[in-house]
Amino acid sequence: MQKESAIREPLILGDKTYHQITEDVCAPVEGKANKYWYIVFSIAVIVALWGVGCILYTIGRGIGTWGLNTTVDWAWDITNFVWWVGIGHAGTLISAVLLLFRQKWRMAINRSAEAMTIFAVMMAALFPGIHMGRIWMAYWVFPLPNQFGSLWVNFNSPLLWDVFAISTYFSVSLVFWYIGLIPDFATIRDRAVKPVSKMAYSVLSFGWTGNAKAWIRFEEVSLVLAGLATPLVFSVHSIVSMDFATSVIPGWHTTIFPPYFVAGAIFSGFAMVQTLLLITRKVLNLESYITVKHGEYMNIVIVITGSIVGVAYLSELFISWYSGVEYEGYAFLNRATGPYWWAYWSMMTCNVITPQLFWFKKVRRSLMASFILSIFVNIGMWFERFVIIVTSLHRDFLPSNWGMFHPTFVDIGIFLGTIGIFFTLFLLFSRFFPVLALNELKSILKSSGDNYKKQHHNE
Amino acid sequence: MSKAIYALYDDDEIMVDGAKTILSKNVRIKDVYSPFPIHGLEIVLGIKWTRLAINAFLYGITALTLALLGMSYFMIQDWPMNIGGKPSFDLYQNLPAFIPITFEFTVLCAAHGMAITYLIRNWTLPGVKARNPHPRTTDDHFAIEIDLSENQGVSAEDIKTILQETKPVEIFEK
């Protein structure tokens, strides 16, 4: 039996047994949802429906319904795409990278973080899809044999790399998530009383038995998938950044982009996990599993990646001057002092300044402060993408072309709509799926559970 | 189907100790059902480690080859395109631009190939019926399965006596 140092904080609080863990995690699935769940769910569905309406309107009328113009021809669509993909980076990072590092604290948060990843990547993938205008031609992005003189997609283009990166990332994350869910669905199946849920969870659990060999395979699959998903996480946002970095637009043509985008993605992803879990633990009574210590660990990741992002902003600024290229220099001067100064300084405040508060242990361990600061990061990271995209485009090489971007109600509707769809999916997940990885939590109970640690200490 | 005797435990350590005792009395254990992976159990039971990782490697290497072959066919043989003057006339020169997709495709096939092999090898597929002997083996109980046909030399009564010594919470036949 593995024992842990007594001074290391327990990861499972209270007097828990294996059975109690099952009871606590299955309670939201087996019980009835409370009033708050219905209220939040209704709001999310209404916002989602509004978004779906705007999406259908876009598809019907074309992207002329958006605020794009000949100068700013890429705006909220790609901002939202990068924002959502970035948010989608935390889940797989938590489950894959932290698995390789044998970090036990990931076990309480990986399931919901992965669910968040999947939903966020779905929202992200929506934007390039609808931006195509003719979404029914979306399959043209794949290298399929065709009748156009066997014309192939361009494998030299980062936009195509993105197609491969996003689809690989989405499908591998989905498989990783589901493989972890199978044993937990089996737990719910074996406890189910109502015939309908018994049948549903029987199908979902794929007939999981939990015999010794199956568990060996399970562990091996988790480990190898983590090994595969780790470089995948880093590759996805590197490739997203190359959509910009390989172009010749001042402000985009930057070699620092891949690591800077990856750090930003982890930063925003952890902030979103923090936002969601601080609510989830309260609503689903999971305070014993998602503890203050878990929040603190996440805040440490946020302050570190936030600082990396801050250093990247400053190096970018320095290099724009040091390069001696006047266009490059102007692009950055214009970001900070031009008509979009408010976006630039919102980004700087939310991403670089406020997260520095997490250096203080009191702030790091305060749930309210964590929640507020995580919202700041979510906002700041949206502005980061907006700043990179719109401020680099709105004043191009010909001053007679200079303009501004004004979002229409469709732009706003689609953006808010994706938030609505995201929350609808997450709320459904929290109602019908086990939100914590049951089997993994049970495997750390004896080494990291509060009661067992005390017992070991007294021995 | 032959008859089997099951011993149900409420703690993983008691179960592992029980398994050691049972094996030391020359009774063969058919399988163990548990709600979570128990490290070291495979050594006690003498189960060989899975070869799924080798599978993943093979799927990955196949995908890597396919991606490179595919891209050199599409971009170099079949329809070479001059895009911004980037070299497009042999694989070596064009290779840097092919690396991202080669990597992604390798991960895609290795991960999915392995996941599919895992599901089939485990026989956990939609519509398959669960075979765990007791519903609580997915909650907080651990079951040792002893197949009578594998233990011809020992009577069912003797097995039960041995099992009784290992402090199970329940012994049942199925």
C-alpha cells in the first residue's frame, strides 16, 4: 500500500469509504435536479436557441450578415474559434499531461474538464464551418477523390493543418473521455433501479465487467492515450497560431506565436475549468472531492501560464521595435494607443495584471477570489484574440483602407449562442454523467483520503 | 457453462491477501472483479501484461507511412501546385510543410486504432451484456472467481472452506 507524506494535504476530505464515493458521485445522476439547475438550464437553452437562430440566419443569408468589411475580413468568427479552442486545451492537459506526471489531484477534475474540452472544441469547430458560407460543402476540406481534375486540398497551408489538428484533437479527446467513462457508467448501471435508466446505462457502459485483465488494459490504454494526447495538446494550438504566424500581416507574422498561444490556451482553459468547477462542486455537493487545494493547484497553473503570456506580450512589443520594421512597429503602437486601445488594455489588465494576485496564498485559496479572477481571465483571453486579429487588420498598408469593425446582432447572437450551447451541454453532462472519475478516485482514497491519512499518521 | 464459486470482499487489501492464500493452497483463480484497478494484482494472479501499446505503435507507424505517401502523391506526383513559390517538386524539399499533418494523422490512427482494439479485446461494445457476478463489484466490493472445472482435484466443499479462511463477506455459487 502506497503511503503519502502526512504534511501533504488530503485530496478527499471527510470520512469517505469506497461506497460513500459511489453514493456522492451518483447522487446527481440518480436524484432529481434542483430548482437552480432548471433555472440555469432554461436560460442556457434560450440563449442557445437564439444562437442557433443566428446561425441559421447566417447560413440562409450568407456571411454578409456579419460586420465584416473589406479591411477587417476576419473578426469575431475567428476570435471565437481561437477562444473556444484555447478553452478546450485544459481538459486534455489535465487528463493527459498530469497523468504522465502522476498528479493525483487531476482525478477529481479530469472528467468534467474533459467534458468541457469536448464541448468547447465543438463550439470552436462551428465557426470555420459557418464561415465557409456554404456549410454543405464543408467536406471539401478533406482530401477526397473528386471530379475537379483531381484537385487536392493544399497540404502546405496551415488552414488545412488546422482541419487535421482540430479533428484529431476532438476525436481523440472524445475517445479518451469515453474510455474513462465506461467503468463509471457500469457503476451507475449496476445501481440503477428504473428499467429505462438501467437499459440506457447498460448500453453506455458497453457491458463493462471490471475483471483483472480488463483493468490492466484500461490502465495501459489510459497511459498510452495520455502519451499520445500530450504532444497533441501542444500541436493543436501551435497549429492554430500558425494560421496567423505564417501570414505576412504585421502583428501576425511572429515566431513567438506557437509557445505563446499554447501558454494562453492552457491559461484560458484552466480559468474556464475553475469557473465551472467552483459552481459544480457547490451545486452537486462535491466539496469533499473538489477541495480548496484543487483550486489552489489550478490557480498556480493559471499564474504561471499567465506570466508566460505576459512575457510573450512584452517580447512581442520589444521585437516589434527591435526588428526595425516600421509596419511591425506601427501595428503594436496602434494596438496600445490606437482606436482599439481599450481592447488592448482590457487584455493586459485581465491577463497579465490581475492573475498576479494569485502569488498571494490567501487569494489563491479564496474561492470567491478564484471565481472572480477566472472570469477576468476568460474575458481577457477573448480580448487577446480580438486584439491580435482585428487590430492587425483594421489599419493595413493603405491608409485609405483603414476602418473599424462593428459587430452586428448576428455576430453577437452567434457568440452568445455558443456560450448557451456550451452550458446546455455541460449542464446535461452534470445531470446524466458521473462528473467525477469514480474508479480513479477510489484508487487514491487509501493514499490521499483524509481519514486514511490520519489513520496512517497515528500508526 | 461450468459452475463457479465466488468470494466477495469489502476491501482490496483483504482480497489480495485472500488471493495469495487461495493460490498457495493450489486452488486456481479464474478471475477477479474489482471496481477500480488494483496495482500489483497481476503479479499475484500471474497475468501477462497487455500488448496494446505495441498495437498502438504499429497503428502509428502505418499512419505515418500512409500520410507521407499520400501527401507526396497528392502534392508532388498527381497535381503539383506552386503556392507562393514554396518548393513543391520533391518530398525532401516539401517535408517541413508535411510534418504537422503527418504528426496529426499518426496520433489519430494510433489513438483510434488502440481504442478500437481495446474495446474489441475486452469485448466491451454497445449491446454486450455485463458478466460481473455481483452488482457491487462495480461499487465497493471485490470478487474472486473460482471455476470448478479448473480445479478437478479439489471438491467444492474444500474450496469453500479455504475461501472461508480468507475473511470474505459472502461466498456464493453461480
